[in-house]
Amino acid sequence: MEEPVRQTFWNVPHWAEIAQYAGGGLAVIIFLYGLWRHIKRWKSGRSEKLEGTFGHRLTLLVKYGLFQGRLSNDAQSLLMHLFIFWGMAVLALATAIATVDWDVAHLLFDYQFLKGNFYLVYELGADLFGLFLVIGLCIAVIRRYIQRPEKLATENPPTFKIDSGALLLMLLGIAITGFIVEALRLASMKPDWAEWAFIGYALSGLFGAMSIDSIEASHFVFWSAHAVLSFVFIAAIPYSKAFHMVSSAVSVYTGNNIPPGRVSEDNEEGVVGITDFTWRQLIQFDGCTWCGRCQDVCPAHAAGWRLSPKNVVLKLNAESGRSAGSSKPENKSDNGGTPEGLGDVVSAEELWGCTTCAACENECPVFIQQPRALIDMRRHLVIEGELGDTLGEVLMKITRYGNSFGQSDRARSKWTQGLDFKLKDARKEAVEYLWFVGDYASYDARVQEVSRAVARLFHAAGLDFGILNESEKGTGNDIRRVGEEGLFDMLREKNLKALSKAKYKKIVTTDPHTYNALKNDYARDMDGVEVVHYTEVLEQLVSERKLEPSRPLNAKVTFHDPCYLGRYNGVYASPRKVLRALGAEVAEMPRTREHSFCCGAGGGRIWMEDSPDTKERPADSRIREAAAVSGVQVLAVACPKDLVMFQDAAKTTGFEDKIAVKDIAQLFLETLNQEVKDEQ
Amino acid sequence: MNIIVLMKMVPDVVEPLEIAEDGKNLDKEAIRMMASESSEHALEQALILKDSVGAEVTVAAIEAPELDDALFSASAKGAVRVIKITPEQDGLRADISASVLKEFIKQECGSPGSDTLIFTGSQAIDDLQGELGPTLAEQLGLPFIGVVTSIKPVEGEEGKVTAIKEYSGGLRGEYEVALPAVVGIQAAEQPSRYVPFAKIRAAMKSGSIESTEITPEVEGRGVEIARMYVPEVTGRAEMIEGDPETVAARLIEIFKQNGILG
Amino acid sequence: MNGGILVLAEQLKGEPTGVAFEMLGVGRTIADELGVQLEAVVIGGEGDEIASGLGAADKVLKVDMGDDQMPVSDTVVSILDQVSDKRSPALILIGCTNVSQGIGTRLAERRGLAHLNFCTKVNIEDGRPVFTSQLFGGKIFADATLPEDKGVVSIYPGAFPAEAGKSEKTPEVEKIDVEVPESPVVFKRFIEPEIGDVDITGYDVLVSVGRGIQNPDNIELAEELAAAMGGAVSASRPVIDQGWLPLTRQVGKSGMNVKPKLYLALGISGAPEHQEGMKNASMIVAVNTDDKAPIFDISHYGTTIDLFDLVEVLKDKLEEAKGT
Ligand SMILES: Cc1cc2nc3c(=O)[nH]c(=O)nc-3n(C[C@H](O)[C@H](O)[C@H](O)COP(=O)(O)OP(=O)(O)OC[C@H]3O[C@@H](n4cnc5c(N)ncnc54)[C@H](O)[C@@H]3O)c2cc1C
Ligand code: SF4
Ligand code: SF4
């Protein structure tokens, strides 16, 4: 048989070939201009240091960029993305190879490498990936226009309205015209290897009846259409959603691969205008793929509040585009001009809806830090005094008394009064564990019971521990997330001072919010002191047999992962291990571990009023979820705020009789010998 | 418009109050001081007027522990001048405090003009011997209206304001007041604004508190306090036992004794 | 005591207020024990009609104000000053209320008298009245006497029985002529609370219902009881969440902060978030079948009988009491 060889530009007049190069060149120029505009936009942000090495960034890029690692929990979406992305990538590569083969190798050196078996595989591969592309696009069309999940609805596209539809059509057009061109060529040339290009070959049957002339005429028409569509697509990339191929990759590459929920460290005043975000943040906004995964897991959105992290990101991106496109001088504060506010872009109501649970950030395939951006904007609201009445009142209480309850700081260790042993005062004597109690565990009557249970357990295990009494102030974890950096700093200073006067080896706390603040927000000044959660200590005490549950619980229990313990700090195993050690069967809720669903109290939400259009409070939704796990009698918690929120939610939803809300420490105490309990 | 807000510092009742050894005073060592709630409202109402119609807000208070914090906070919120008047005075004696403040007002503006409003808190928890506002008004010979919850300039009439005074059960009265006048603010139109800590810090750095010394003209006509004491609190409800008839009868008796049923 | 007692018969919208009778009651006791005259001053309004209800006083002094509906406090001070010139009382009693706020203080200042505020109790010791005042929001009490037993005392509303000031007797009424000065403060009009949207912060009596009320139909019971007491119905959050009452009725952390004279809690456990909104009420009475409910820790009175057994009986008895 005659050796198969690539006939690029078959049936294409020379002028058209030249025109194609001209068109291609133009498309690339338009593309580059658009790209340059994006880069300029990114550069308008504040500076920020990249953490991590080049190697680790590259790994990120391959894992999360090329293979879309974060989509792995949504098979349909993963397939669609892989098909479209790899389909396009391979076809683009194929076109490039053909061009090099024809206009470089053949033209200049009279040599072709697209021949023989290599060429056959090339044809097969191109058709295969072309098919993938079409399948991917079909999935996309089905998802977007037939299934229409809520998360894909976009009220504020940062580009143009029919963006997604236009792109999908264009890509489908490119793929289909590509196949038709191939089919027509095969129909006319009838090479004996035609079956290798299996799709083109199959389609060529359709044209068998046509005359050679009309085949060639149609071929030229489709060839031109294919070329024009492809160039339009390339040129349109930076001006449409398709740019996320580039920007998402950059966003992934510049991601810091740290646990979700980190806030900006050195921007006390927060964000006024869009360019007060850092360049990394601006890249993130630009990298948004509109996938809506963040919105799907957002408790504020689920509650029916105005906030959707996706919409916030898209609106910020649109604003960033608008501001970069405008001809006025760069609106950065240090240039003298006051930046235009973002008040019209993202409303205060949206900002105050966030519980800073970081579910969104955990879910985002391209590492966008939504809570961080929201908190940056909250900081500005705080400076402007645009906070709700109830929140303002709480902040005043904290300023004055160092606790959100507005109670006397001298009453901070009053909860210990119900114990018949005395807790060591860590300011006066050295202890191994310094117990940083936190506001809720100190002042809320319901949680005080838990605090006493923990004290009893520690005492029974002979743990050497003490507290700071009234020298302890709230750590300000949630003050910081509310956006009140100044107050947070004040609290941090006071606590660091108190800590510096105490002698201890490790810090233990029952409160995940306190835990997070001490471990992360105070880290710079803590000399690497280890901070542990009481469930971690309990786990250790059990494994060292210092505490031996003697009367197993024999109950089916489900555990709620607190945001600030789980997603923020990766502690998932200890509470479960302790529960199993108590003889409980631990059943999981559908939303568990890093996908845990926030109780709604975080980020200062516990101090704010619920919006009147609340459909279902996050805690209510969660208690229903827990109660729906078959056979579960107890919702175990390991966070003071969770106890309060879920006990209340159990009442509100009427599940009170069905499921009990208890802290792990309370459950633990139930399993101890009667003497231990009595004696305490 | 000029608004002079006279704030009053009172013991913070969040902290446990203790009686001094003589049994006639609070133990000064054990207390913390804070701006009285209605003083805070007076400041807020002044700031609301400043924002809505433009007013120059001056805040002054008689020396007390932790007064600086209150004044810095007022300054951060937008008071143009904050002034501390030394020395400390007995908070229970409105007549003494008023005589100091009268001198202060004289120093400030001679005799107040028709663009001047003097705000005080309507009532403070330690007004044992009368409220500051009416005492000062009497000493200055100015009109007074208290329990005010809203105040606005009368449109088109210079030197006049409309004040809303609260009675009870939601019933309120509208008054027109010709300035200058002393107004006792019960509650501002909005809750006190939150001022971010960063702004208070900035105010502290700029150290903007003015200070002036005024000695009162004391007249000895205060009440004679025989003793002060912490009332007995049972800490738990007195339980009423019996059948519904008995309980209902007892409850009505209690209501009547406490003036709850007209 | 060298001189009589003068009571300002406080009125609002042409009606004597509760504290007017409370003052007459306590004034009567002092006057009888010390053998002095008790006189009441009625200023303006429906003077004659009000005067005739003040039989507890030995004499009612009536000052005409024409058609001035609501004499402003400075004017009242001036009138009382002139009346005092004529009658030389030793003791002047004024209500420590919003209506009369500022009058006592200014009058004392004008007459060079001592003024004692927040009075909740009066005892006669060695022939001298000893007044107990509550200070610092009720955290501290102070016992005090007036110099030479002369001065102005502001009587805390709700602290004395009003019954004691009501009398069937027809008092002697004397019309007093005084000069009524022009005041730079002018009363314009009353602003009534908006109907429909109940503002629970404005009521002296709140009947508050919690989950113990069980279902929306039972809210009616509470409404009836509240009506019998001249109060309004408020609720804990679960009741609001169920949509049984509007959000404006919610008491607590995420609702209203209320300070009524009486907070009657029916079937409310007293969670911290709820307490935050009501613990400053002057009197808290809790009805809850669970004797361990935390509400009892902050209540003054409590009962563990079933609220459904109590409410009806209580309402009937209240209406009975009113009828007589
Ligand atoms: C962030 C947050 C904010 C909150 N804000 C508020 C708020 O603003 N206001 C608020 O109220 N709550 C608020 N809550 C809810 C609060 O925690 C409690 O869940 C709620 O107050 C309980 O309401 P309750 O007392 O009516 O119900 P329960 O706690 O269920 O109490 C019902 C009581 O009725 C008694 N009872 C039952 N039947 C009878 C009967 N026949 N006779 C007499 N007694 C009976 C029972 O013994 C029980 O004590 C908030 C919670 C959270 C987490
Ligand atoms: S942090 Fe949580 S509440 Fe906030 S936007 Fe993200 S998912 Fe929503
Ligand atoms: S922010 Fe992230 S998760 Fe949310 S829509 Fe954009 S890409 Fe998707």
C-alpha cells in the first residue's frame, strides 16, 4: 500500500493558506493583548510573598491543574473537565504538529514526519480526543442547560452574559467542522488507511454520493469555517470565561497550599478599593471557574442568606476588570487618591453572612481564599463602623471586659467553684499543661458544666494542669474574623503578656476557636509552644491507660467536626478515637471531616442577628442531618459553641427527644467508675 | 450648632460593688468606673446631629478613674474637643457637680447662645441626690427637658429644636424647645456606634484631652446617708406552693404589693 | 417634722398615674404618724375630676392651666415653687417617673432644699422619716434622712402599694392662683404607640411564653392574661421560630432587651440567651413544671404548677379583683 502521509492544506488554495497564517497571527496578537491586560490587572494589587518552593508549586500545578485533583468528588464534573481540557489540548497539539510538519519540515527541508505508522496513530489519536472533546462538551451542555444545578447559575458574570453558551457553541463548532473537514477530505481522497481516522471515516460515508467537485467546494467552505472559528476562539480566550484555562492554572500555581482559612496578616485597615487586595488575591478572583462548588457547601447560602462565595468572587473579578479597564490613574491609596469603595460591589449584608467556616475554600478547585477576601472587606466595614447593633455591643463588651459575655473579668474562673479540688494557678506555679479556657467555656452556664467535666477527667488522670484565672482574656479568634484587627491585637498582646508570666510546657484548650488563634494567629510570638485540643489529650490519657472507661457507652454516636478543629487544623482522628475508646459506635454523617457543615456560630455570627429571610439555620440543618443517621442517639461535640448551638437547634427542630447533644467530656465522665465521679 | 455633652462617670455594676468600712460609701478600691449609659446615649445623639445637620461636638466630664478611656473613645467617635475637669467630685451630689459644670460652661461660652445645646444623660444610676441636667439648668437659668429619645432642629426656624420625650407604654410627647437649653438624653435615636479599636489607639497617640481645674462652690445641704448596704438576694426564686387557686391568689397579692396592678 | 407633706398628683393624658396614689398612700402613713397635713397638688388637665379621686389627702390644691394638656416640667417646677411658698411644706413628694423627671431635682435646687431620688421605702424612726433609696440599678440600698427633715423626695413607681392611696372620701379642694410663666419649652402633641406592631420594650407588664405553651392556639390564653394585666405578650425564640408570634415579640440575645416591672415567664426554661434580654426586669415570676429550670435562678417568685392549670384561674381572679 501507498505510505500514508499527511496532506495538510489539501484542496486549499495558496492565498487561503497565507490568509490562514495572517488570521492565526492576528488571533495570537489579540490573545496576547488580552493576556497582557490580565497581567496588568493582577499587578495592580498589593504585594504579597509567595510561600513554598518551585518544585512544590509545580506539583500543585500538575495535580490540581492538569489533572483537576480537587474535582475528584464530583465524577461528572471531573470527566467533563478532563474531556474538554484534554480534548482541546490534544487537538491543539495535533494542529501544531501538522503545521510544523507541512510548513516547516516539508516546506524548508522537503521532509515529512507525519507519515507511516506514526501518522496513523496521529489520526487515530486526534479523532479519539476530538470525540472526547465532543462528549465533554455534550456533558457540559446537559449540565448547564438540562440539569441546570443551582450552583451553575451566575447572576453576575464578570465577562458577558452568554459567555458560557457562546464558548460551548464555538468549541462544538470547531470540533464538528474539524470532523467534517476530515470526512470530506477522506471522501475525496479515499486513502486505504482511512479507517484509522475512525470518526472522519464514518462520517465520510455521508458524502459518498456527492461529486468530487461539490465535495471539494464544501471542504473548502468547512475548512475556512473551522479556521475562522478556531482563531476567533483563540482571540476570545482572554476576554471570556475560557481564560480560566490560563488564570486557574496561575491561581493554582500561586496557591500557598496551606490549610484553609488564613487571613491577611499585614493589612489592618482592610480593603477599600479592589486594588487593596494583593496580587495573589486578584489572580484568584480571575481564576474562578464559575463552578459554584463553594456556593454548594456554603452554610450561609444554604440558610437562604444573600451570601454566595462564588458570586462574591465573580463580582470582585468583574470589578477588578472594570477598574483595570478604566483610564483613571491607578487608584491605590499610596498614590494619594482615595480608592473607590467596594460597597456597591459586595454588600455589608453579604459580608456579615459569612461564618468563616472555610468550606468554600476547602472545596475550590483552584485554591481561591474566599473567607480571607471577605474578612479583608469586613475590616473596612469595621473601620467605617458599619456593623450591626448586636455585634457592636459585643465588641464593646470585649473591649471593656475581655470577654464577649460582658461579665466581670474577675468572674472568669467562677466555673471552677463547683469542683471540690482546686485548680492550679499557672501564674503562680509551674504546670505541664496550661489550660486556656476561652470565653464560652468560662462563662456560659451550659458549657461550664463541660469545663468542669474536663477538669474532673484531667484531675482523675493525674494530669498536671492549671489556668490563668482572670489574666486570661478571650483570644480574639472570632474578633479577628469579624474584621476588628485592632481589638484582636489588643487581646493578643494581653494574652501574650499573661502567658509570658506563666510557666508551662504545653497549652490545652477545649475550644477550637481558641485553639486556632493560639496555634496560628499567635504562632509568631509563641516560641513554638505546642497547642493541643483536649480530645488529643484525652486520646493520649486513654492510650496511656491513665483514664480507663469502665462502663462502655454502648451507644451509636455521630461526631460533628468543628470547622476550627477540622478544616482549619486537621484534627479529625482524636475525637473519634476517644469516642470509640468509650465504647461508642461512631457513625458518620454525610457531611463529615473536611466536608463538615458549620453550625453557623463562627466568624462572629453567634453575635449577630439572623437575617429575616432565613430559610433554615445552619445548626437546624445539621441536627436534622445527625438525626437522620440511622440509629444514632447522640450528637457528640467537641466545641463549646457547638454545644450551645446544637442544643438549641435540637429544641427548635423538635429532635430533642430523638438525639441528645453532648460534649465528649460529658460522655467520658459517664463511662467512669461511680467512685471516680462521686469522689470528684 | 454647638453641642456640649457633659458625660458622667459611674461605677460599673458588672463588677461586684462593695461597701466601704464606714458603711456609708462604696469601697472605691473595689470599683471600676465607666461612662453612664445615658451619657453614652447623649454623646451618640450629639454625633447623630453632627452627621445629619452638622454640629460641633464638645465633650466634657468631671475627673474620675478611667475617664481618659471614655474621652479618648469620644474623641475617636468624632468629638472635636474632649475636656477633663479636675478635681474629682462626689458623684452622688448633683448640686456640687453642677456648680463645677456651670463654671465650665461660663468659661467655654460665656452665656450660651441660641446655637447651643447642652446634653447630659437623662439619669444615672448614682443620681441619689438628683440628676445633673435639671440642676445645671437651674443654676444656669436655662430651660430643661429630660427623658428625650430624639432631637432634631425645627426646619426653617433658627435656634429651635423638636424633642421627643418618652412617657411609658410606648406613649411619647413632642416638644419644641428654644435654645439655649439643657437636654437630658435617655436614649439616642440609634444605639451607640462602635468605634474600632484602631481609632481609639490613634486618639490616644494624639493625646488630645484638654484639662481644666474648677473648684466647686459647695453648699451643705446634702442628704444624710445613714448607711449603705447590699440588699439581700436570695439568688433563687421564692417558690409558691399549693393548688392553682392558692398560687393565683398569692401572685395577685404580690403584684398588688409591688404596685404592678394599678 | 416641721411642716406638712405636699404630693404632686402626677397625671398623664388627664388621668392620675399609679404613682400619684402610691405617693398619697405613703404620704398618708407619714402624715398620720407624725401628725401633719397631707396635701395634693393637681395641675391643669381635668383638675376637678382628678381632685375628687384624691380623698386620701387632707386637702387638694388645684391649679388651673387653661387648655394646656401637658404642662412642661419647668412650668410645673415654677408652680410648685409658688405653691410651696404659700403652704411651706416640709416634705415634697414627686414621682420618680419619666413624666415627672427633672421636676424634683430642679425644684429642690430652686428652693435650696435637699433632694432624695429613687426612694423605695420610708420608715419613721424616732419621729424622723428615714428613706431607703435604691442605687446603682438596685445593687445597693442607702438609708438616708433629710437635713432638718426638709426636702424633696422622688418616689420610685411600683415600690409602694397604690391601694393605700385610694380613698372613697371626698377631699376638700382649694383653687390656688399662681403665675404661670412662659416657657421656652412648648408641648406640641402626644405620639401614640403604633397599633399592630407591639413594642414590647414599652410595657410595664409582659406575659412571656416559651415552648411550654405547646401550640399556637394557646397563645390566645396568654393574650387574655396579658390583657387582664394591661400588658403585652412576648416570647422565647422557639415560639417565634415556629411563627406563632412575630419577631418583634422575641426577648433575648437575638431579640429585644426588656425591663418591665413584671416579667411573667410561662413555660420558659431560661437559657442564657433568653436571660440576656430579660434579667433586668424589676420583678420576674416564673411558671415552669421543672423545678430545676434555670429560670428560677433569676426569678423573684416561681411556681412549678402546670401553666395551663394556672393561667385561666389567674386571669379570672385578676378580672374579679378589677371588678371590685
Ligand atoms: C446564638 C443564639 C441566639 C439565641 N437567641 C435567643 C433569644 O434571643 N431569645 C431566646 O429566647 N432564645 C434564644 N436562643 C435560644 C435559647 O438557647 C433556648 O433554646 C431558648 O431560649 C429556649 O426556649 P424555651 O425556654 O421556650 O424552651 P425550652 O428550653 O424547651 O423550655 C420550655 C420550658 O417549658 C417548661 N414547660 C413545659 N410544659 C410546661 C407546662 N405545661 N407548664 C409549665 N411549664 C412547662 C419546661 O419545663 C421547660 O423548662 C438563642 C440561641 C442561640 C444559640
Ligand atoms: S467561609 Fe463558609 S460561610 Fe463563609 S463564604 Fe465560605 S462557605 Fe460560606
Ligand atoms: S470560587 Fe472556586 S469554588 Fe467558587 S465558583 Fe469560583 S472556582 Fe468554583
